[in-house]
Amino acid sequence: MNALIERDGCIGCGLCADTCPTVFRMDEEGLAEVYTNPVPSDSEDAALEAADSCPVSVISVE
């Protein structure tokens, strides 16, 4: 399973990093980034929750 963020649409709310900090973090620009791919098996549910919770729907997890 891999995670992807369409950074052009990211509003920097930080919800993904709060929900799944093993996969997502906030960068120096205040935007979310994926820093762990593939998603560790024990973080898959949290990564999916982060994608579902994103207020601008810019996260995909496949």
C-alpha cells in the first residue's frame, strides 16, 4: 500500500500527520508530505483514515 498527496491542493491543516504520524508529516512550508512508502502494515488503517478525513481530499492510499 502506498500513500500519495496532491500537494498543490493541500491546505496544511495537519490532520493527516495527527492521524497517521508514521506516514505523514508537515514540511518546512507547512504542507503535508508522505515520508514513509510503502505504508507499514500496522499503519494501513490509520493511513486510510487520514485519507478519508482530509478536508480537501488530496490524499490517496492504494
